[in-house]
Amino acid sequence: MNLPAPVPFVSKGDIVENWVLWKPTWKNYELATDPDKKEDKKRAAVFKTVIGAEGVRLLRQIGADEITSVYDIIKRLDAEIIPQ
């Protein structure tokens, strides 16, 4: 299946709303393209590509750019972005 990647994550404006809307888009993309059947390192590389430059910049700022598990990356982003 040749499915276009989601629009990159935008950290400007309402970052919480942007993340809450972007995250399920990623999950649907991942489900539709089966990267979950690939090893963690490759899944993380796909995630970091799809999230775009602003997302990668945020990952660097919170020290999560070297994490190789999509689950752990999303957990860190949730903790950073969503108010507790």
C-alpha cells in the first residue's frame, strides 16, 4: 500500500491540541503501513522522519532524540506536552 505520510507535527500554537490530534494520525499510519512489524530501531526512525523537523527539535530539547522505541518516545512526548 502506498499511503502518504501524515503531515508533520506542528509545535507552534496550541501544542497540546496539535499533539492530541497528531498522535492518532501517527497510530493510524503505523497500523496501515505495518511498521509495527519491524524492529524498534526502524520504527523509531520512521516515527522521527514522519514527525518532521519541529518534532525532532522537540525530541532533542527533552533529551528523547536517541530513544529507539516508539512507545517510549510517545510516552516522553505525552509527559512533556500534556499537562498533568
